[in-house]
Amino acid sequence: MSAHPISRRRVLRLGTALAGASALGMPAIAQARRKVRLGYLHVVAVDGHIWTGLDRGSFDREGIDFELHEFNTGPEVFEAMMRGKTDVASAGGVISNYLALGRGRGFLINDIEVATAQLWVRPSLGINKFADLRGKRIATTMKTTAHIFLDRALKANNIAPSEVEIVNASMPDAVKAFIAGQVPAVALWVPFNVAVREALPDAVKLVDASAFYPQSAVLGGWAARLDYYADNKEVLSRIIRAWVDANDHMVRNPAAATEALQVHYKPSRPQDIAEAFKAQKLYSAREWRRLYADGTVLKWLQQASDFFMADAGVTGAQRASDYFDTQLYLAATG
């Protein structure tokens, strides 16, 4: 199937003041400010940390000025980075695909996307249960969290992926096709469920990714271009330290963090943002240190990478874990 990506890109240029105290509350050593071109996906599980850190001044205190580039899908985020349009990328489960291909170096994990992916169907188009999906079209964005989830959901219900027709499109287009009745099912990620729920009150959510956790986990996180990573580890360490401040605030104060995020996701309702927030599994920075150190992060990354490689018919030694630097996080937070 051919993809139908949306080329729209929003670029925001953010200027900030001189650095004060560090993100962890310690006095900051005078350091040169750095502009970093960051590509990202605009969903809570991916850019929630970014907005929280910007609002709290976390990145400002570390001397980081982001030039933000918004994209509609994770593949678009990574492809822009590969073309040199951005320096760093923040995306969802797609990081396991691109890292395994050697297209970037991972250095930071945001969360586990526990229930961000969902499968919606339309009973009015003849789909009431999983068995009804055989021979039918399902829209989704391939090589993303939604694609991994769809594959697992089908197999868990004794349906081979070859028994359905996957329609590959950008997520906005996939959802539009579902609402328009062009396909009877869609595998999406939140908050696109909001558009479905509002447009189609009779649509049914068959399952979400939480049904397959913790046996399987899909991580979302950050990566840098290989050349940028090699030359700018100190800058990436600053990003990590700022992220720690934002992350731990979100973990300690989920209600306040969710309320503050609302302004960045209009016209979504507060309850929609709260639902999206709860769909991700967050750990404190201290807990993440343990998961980095004991190899759990690499295991989870490789689990998703194995799916992508098998789906693409690729065999060999491709490993997402070979392109993720756990030591950078441990050193930056030690």
C-alpha cells in the first residue's frame, strides 16, 4: 500500500532568557546557549515532556533554545532528521524501527505507551468483533506504535495480518478515511480517538494496547542524528537534565501537569488530555536510571525492533539496542 503523508509542518522559534539555576535546582555554571532543531510528534506521549519543560523553564535553565518542528507521524519526524532538517527527534514506538536501521542514535526514553494505541471499528459497516475483520480494510500509519499494536491485536485474536488489508496513511488521513466510511476500522493513537468519538458516536473501540502490557512494551523517546550525537554529547546531556526536571514534575504532580498541558492541545477537552496522560506509563528519573542500568530499556527497544525488522523481511544483526546510549543518561543524571 502507498502512504499518503501530510506535508504540513509547523515551525515555532522559541527565544529564551539567560540561564539561571539548573533544572535540578543547583547553581548553574555559565555556559553558552545552544539552539537545537527538534522535530516532534504532537501527542501527549511524545511532546508532553517538551511543553512541560518549556513552561517550567527547565530547558531554559540548561541553556537550550529549541527550534520546534511539528510533524504528523513518527516516520516524518525521523526522515526530516535524516535529511538534516533537524538535529534531534522525539517520537513514539517508531524509534525502535529507525534506530535498528542505524538512522540516529537514541539517548532518552519518555515513557511506555501503555494504552496510546487503539483499534476502532464501525458496526454500521459490518464490524462488531475481531472475526469480522477478516478480508476487511484497516487504516493505520505503518511502522509506528499503532502498527505494532495492530499486529499484536490481530494475532492475539487468531487473525493473521495477511488476512486483512492494511491501508497505510498518515494518521490524520487514516482517521478521516474511517470517519468518511472509506474503511470500517482504524488503528490509531490518542488523541485521534477524540475525533472519532465526536464524529461517530456509534463507533466501537475493540481494544487498546494495555491488553498486551506488560508482556510487550512500546517505548517512545529521543534520538539524534549520528553526526550531531558524535559532536554534541554535552548538549544532549543538558537536554536530559532539563527533561528530568519536567519528567519528575509530571510524575509527582500528574493533575497539575495535565491541567497545564491543556493549553497546548486545544481544542481537546481537559478530560481528553487527562485520558491521553493516563495512557502512558511514566517513571521517575531515579526509576529510569535502574531500567537503563539493568538493560530493561534495551530489551524493550529490541522487542519492538524485532517486529519492525520481521515486518520488513529484514534478517541479520540489526539491533535498536546497538544504537541507544544508556550511558549518556546515567552520566547526565549521576
